[in-house]
Amino acid sequence: MKKSDCPYEPHLTIREFTIPAGGEWATRFSGWSVIQIINGTGYYLHPESNQELETGAVLLMAEKVKGNIRASRLGDLSLCAYSVRPVHLNGLITLPEQHLLATAAGGKETSIQILPPHSPVATKMRGLLAGRDLDGFVLRLKLLQLFAEIVGDELAQTRPDEVTTDAKQRFQLLLKQTPLSELLEMDFNTVADKIHCTPRHLSRIFHELVGMSFLDKRAELRLARARELLATTNSKIVDVALESGYTSLSLFNLMFVRRFGTSPSKWRQKNGARVETHRNQKNGRRPGTHQGAVLLQRKARIPGHAAAAI
């Protein structure tokens, strides 16, 4: 049997090392390594970049990262380290979370981090090392918590497609809890973050549930709102465009013509008068009277009036 390049090391156990002045230490722990500089000054040497390590700084490294720590020629470098092996945490983390950690280990931005001595994690780790009375279960929990604080923000941004087995259900729940008009005005990446999946996977789910793409549905809803405003209010065309979610009048005109084959003003001339005539006749007024115009303007000011009609 071939011997492993990395001998077994118990994880979530603090170990102390001293690197003599000018010497180097190759970090080859299994899993993720969390290292704090206890005393002295050193350097992290990597093929792509070299960084200085101050006393108190914390270094996070993935197993696959090939880097060395070198002590300054002015004196020895003392450090403490522990490793975290996700495969040994089956009772605490899920398989998708393990996959996220594996993905992060292969990324340039997440596979190594250096936290300054004044960072919260560095301060907490110094406290743990100073309190020698901690041991066993409590210490392991606190070490794991420190690791989670370091990788938490980065992992939140890493959402591979494999971690979306129930994203469809979360999106259906979001649809039930959020009005579609409000949902479609959100940034697409924000919606993906809410249901914890990638934008690409959300696109597939959205098309499956709604029958069209996110952008097409948003355009459909905006144009439906615009037609309602054109038909029931005397608002200027530019105001209709803004109320419908368009920041550009030219874009609104372009989208309206592309969808309905005529300009907003011509559409209003043909359809707005018909609606006004019908309402005036129903209320005993002549078409085009001032009272009828005032009535339409007042209804346009009611919050949510146009949206409710869509």
C-alpha cells in the first residue's frame, strides 16, 4: 500500500511549532489549516504572491494550497495551528455544505486568507490559546466556530448548481409570499440569493414554473401596467414609462412598439377614449367632459390601483 503524502493528523487539535530564524515550514495538514503567529515575524511564500505575517495574524489555508511559511532572519517564529477536516463532520454539516467547502478549497480567493492581528477571529483565537483550561469538547467547538467565522462569508457567495435540490420549492414559497410585481422588480441575483442557488439554475426553475424567462415576464408585466395607465389616466407618456418601471422613455417606446405594433400615444388615442366613453356613459356623463377627466386622474393616484388591474 502506498504511503500517504500527508500523515494523519487529528483535526480540531491545537499544535505548536517553532521555525528557526531564516528557516521554512511547509504546511501539509489534511483538510483546512488555521494558523496563528504567536511570536516573531515571518512571511507566507506562494508561487503567485508573498505576504508578511505579523505577530497575531491568522492564516487560513486549504489542503491543496502549496505554500511555505518562512521565519525572519532576525529571530525564531512561533505559531499555533489546527486543522479542520469536513469529511469528519458528517453529524454537523450536510453533504451540500461539504461540497461548498471543497469548491472553496479550489478557488484562488477562498483557498487562502490572511487575517490581520486586530481582526475579531485573531482576537478570539488569542483568547483560546491563552486559556489553557479549555480542553476536549468545548475547545473543539470553539475552534470549529472560529473556522466557520472565517469561511462563512466566502461560502455564502459560492453556490454550485449541485446544491439546489430543493431550490424549486424555495422559489415556489417565495412566489407565494411575494407579489409577482415586487419580485420582478428585484435584481435577479438578489432573487437567486434568496433561494440559495445560482442565477443560471434559477433561470431554469423560473422558466419551468412561469413559462418564460425572468426578463420576458418582467417586460410583460411592465407593458401590461403601462397599458392600464394609458387607458385609465391622463398621465404624460413619460410618467407612464416611469410608473411602469422604465427609466428611459426611448426604451419604453421601443418595447411598446415591438410588443403592440404601435406607439403608446397612438394606442392611447385608440383605446383610452373607448374606456373613458364607457365609464362616462355608465356614470351618466358625456364623453370627454372635465368631470370624467378628473375622475380618471384621482383613480391614478390611488396606491396600487394600476398594479391591481394587471
